[in-house]
Amino acid sequence: MILLFKITLLCVFLFASSNAQFNENKFGLSLNLVYTASAELYLNPNSSDVVIRNKSYDFTDILNPGLDLRYRLAKDVLLGFNIEYIRKTESAPNLTVFIGSQVVTIDVEDGFSVIPVEVSAYYILPFSNEQFIFLMGGGLGYYRGEFIREVANAELALISRQVAIGLHVSTSMDYMAFDNISLRFEMKFRNPQYNVTTRYTKTEIIYQDNVIQLQDDEFETKIDVNGITFVLGFVLHL
């Protein structure tokens, strides 16, 4: 997040001498770098043991690309469409298996992916001017995701998933660097959660020269993308 903030300040400084002004263009197309502070992965969301059920593996500092299209419907009102692709994996000791007569916890590559599709409405705040445009917005999001696990030469096959639908709110600022180009900084609050049912593509793997049996039945995991989101965008106004 600190790096993203420094990049934003640098870009504003580089364009500070520009005399560009906000104009009456109807469309704004933005290519975004999106930072999500955190997400949680629940490996046993249906366990009868409350401690096991609520135990999560945390992900932080998630970066992903995004594309945003906004249409100026009225003088102070815009409609927006946003799509992203989020993917994050890390190696962690998340799988307990039998090796001979011993119970061992091994490292696996765990993570998630999700495609947010969001529709929003924005209001241009009254203290905006020709160079600095401040907006407050919110809307509805559709989130389609997967659970990712890679262990030795076995991966996961998707059986079913729950699509998440939720609300989001945001505040953003466009700095008009040139007549048709602006720099956007946005802060967004959202909390998509979804459950995924999967099974291993193989039930027998070789791990450190040992044969390990994986479970052959389906299992469910839960992903909660709960961190605050920051967006740095370069916008072309058409």
C-alpha cells in the first residue's frame, strides 16, 4: 500500500504543471492497478468444531489488474462498469496426511481466484473543480471464484461453487492531467464471500519419495475477500 501511495504522489507531481481541464466527454475508460489489503481462506467451514470451523489462512497485499468504464449520464451523475481478475496463492503447511504410520503436515500451494463484475452509480461531489473531480459511488457486485490447491502432481477439479453477490461503496478522485487523460485514485469497500466444492484429480501422489493417499471425496472451502481496496487508474476520456 505504501508503494502504491508513493506512485500516486509521483504521478501527480509529474503532471502538476499541466493546464488540462475537465470537459464534457461522456465516457471514461480506465486501466487499473488494484490493491486488496487482505483475504481469508477457511479450509473447514462446515466442521462441527467451532475452533476448526473459524480457523483461517490469511493472504495480504494482493495486486491485480482491472478495467473500468464510466458513462456520464447527467451533469453530476455517472454510471460505471468494472471488471477485475484477482488471483493469489502461497505455499503453506495446510494439508495433514499419513506417511507410513506417522501423521505429517505438508506444504501445499493454496490460494484463490475471483472475477469481480461490478455495476455502480457515482455522484460528482460539489467541491470538485475543473482539474480535481471527486466522486462518491456504490453499487452491486457479482463475484465468481475458485479455490486453488496444488500438491505434488495433483490439482483440484471444480464440483460446484456459490456465486457471491454483494454491495460495495467507493470514493474516488480524478486528476485531469491532460484534456483527455486523468489519473484516478479510488478507495473501495466490499466483502465478497463464496464457498467452493472440489475434489483432487489424483488420490495417490509422490511426496519426498513417499507415496501419499489423498482423500477421494468432495470437500468444501470458503473464501472471504474482506480487505479494503485501493485503485490506481489511468483514464482515457472519450
